[in-house]
Amino acid sequence: MDLYEDKIKSFIQENHIQAEHLSFDQSCHSVAEAAQAVYATAEDIVKNIFLITNSGNMLVAIVK
């Protein structure tokens, strides 16, 4: 697991957020691929755009 995966998992735990970070060996670059990876439909999937700012902070946008 890389530094940023550790960072998001820590953020979830420290802020008592009901969430789960999932990581897959297969590609999940599209909604269709993500749905297939978790045996769901495209309507069940939300996508996120995850960025690291110049100061090292995380910025996440979650969209349907």
C-alpha cells in the first residue's frame, strides 16, 4: 500500500467516517470496470477525483 492509501485510511479512521477504502488488482478506470470489480451495477457506483495539493493536502471530489 502506498503513502496516499495509508493517508486516506487514517483520515477515515481518525474522523470516524463510515467508509471503506477498496483497492483492486484489476483496472477500475471506468464506471463499468468498477461495477464489474464489485459485482454491482453502474448505478451503484460513485466516482472520485483524488488530488494532492502543492502543500501535500488531499482533495477529493465525489460524483455520481
